[in-house]
Amino acid sequence: MKKRQDKIKEVEALRKELDRTQHVFVAGFNKLKVSEDFALRKVVRSAGGKYKVVKNNLIQKATEGTKAQALFSNLSGMTSVAYTGSDPVALAKALTSYAKENPSFVFKAGMVESRVIDIGEINQLALLPSREEMLGRLLFLTKAPAQRLATVINAVGRNLAVVLDQAVKQNKFQG
């Protein structure tokens, strides 16, 4: 059993970590094997997130007076927290794919951009394209008009050259 001082330190550390992040996913797990837990932690790390198993009363004390308080107010059962400060879509994708393979891992709630979301919204978030893919699409959309303009401008000269070439081949320029 942990000493009171250790619990206070853990609560303070959790508060600091959760204050720095805007994207949190709360999950429950029951009968998760050690090897499955290890695989889950590896998946979360590869998505750029962190993962902790926490006691409900400690996480509730850690989030008192913070933006995440509503997320942890009515917890029951075994609880784990996955969080990231960068890309919530990547973490949501990683967690939902893991949940499909391991039915003992279930979502309880989530918080994205400091807004509490439910399980359905977590699944919708996982369906979004990744950050890199979105940036690629945005770059394409901003680059496309300039590319089309350059193609049209080049087409006039190219078409003129083709017409002149055909005229020369058909001896149309005899004077």
C-alpha cells in the first residue's frame, strides 16, 4: 500500500501532466494480460502519447478545479488514461484499433481541445485522416490554382508551336 506522501506526489504529478495536455482518452480494462498491456503501451507511445493506469479517487483529486474535472467525475471500475499534447487523431486511431483487437479494452470518455467527448465522437475522431495527410491535402489545394495557371499559360505557347510546326511541314509558309 502506498504511503500518503507518495499519493500526494502522484496526485501532483498527474495534475501537472493533465494541465499540459488538451487531449485525453479515459478507458477501462478488465482482465487485460501483461503482454496485452505491454502492447497497448507500445501502441500509445508510437502514436506520440502517454498511458497510465490510475486509481479513480487519485485522478479525481488530481483534476479538481481543472478543465478535465468533468471527465473524471463519475468513474467506476478499473481506469486507464491515455493522453497527448500533439495529435489526438493519431492517438484515437491507435486506441480504437487496439480496442477492436482486444474487447476487454473499452472507452469511457475523452477530451479533445479541452472539450469532453463521448465514445461515439472518439470513434468519429479515429476515422479522420491523420495530421500529415490533412497537411498534404491543404498543400495540394493551395498549390493547385498556381499549377493550373502555369499549365494554361504554357498551353498557349505549346499550341502555337504545334500549329507552326504543322504549317511548316505542310509548306504553308511559302511566299
